[in-house]
Amino acid sequence: MIYEDAPVSGCWYPAKQPGETFKEGEVLGRICDYFGRELFVYRAKMGGIILYQTISLCIMKDTPMVSYGTWDEDTQGKIEVGCEVCGNEKHKHGHHHHKSEEKHHKRHEHHKHHEDK
């Protein structure tokens, strides 16, 4: 397992979600300043699977940033995590729904289920 702390303070933009796999060298996230200037890009040291990462935008130097374990996509397969609200694999421009939209989605699915009967 690899545990990485932030080398600088700034805004953390993760590129993957917990449970997603990646290959060695893939970008796992970026730290930018408050004006959007890139301060640091973190690339995977090995192929792996995201176990956890900081989810807040603000990240402080020397605090936990990302942790991942060993995973070989070639032999174990690729895992992409879908949107935790609607279940879609990917949204345009990387957009995912906010948790506040979850209730709306569940209500929509409930009505759709009853319409199908």
C-alpha cells in the first residue's frame, strides 16, 4: 500500500474515485492554488486501486492526500466507479451529481418503476 501526503497546501482535485483502478504513471490528482495555477501533479507509482483520498477541496501540506493498494488491470481487470447518485458510469466533463440530488433520483426511479407495471 502507498500512503501519500500533500507536498504543498492548496486545492486538491482528485482524478479518480475510491474503488477505481489505474495504471502506473496515471494522474491521480492535482493540487492548484486559489487562482487555478497547478502547483503539483500526483502520478501513480504503480498500478493500483484507490482505497481512500481527501475529499475536501482544501488540502494542507503534510496531510493525507491519497492511499492506494496494488492492482494489476491487465490480469485483474479495470474497475470504474459510477456516479454514486444515479449509477451512470461517467457524465460529460466529469460532472457527477451532488448527494442532495439523490432523493430526486430515487423518487424518479420509484415513479418510473410503477409506470412500467
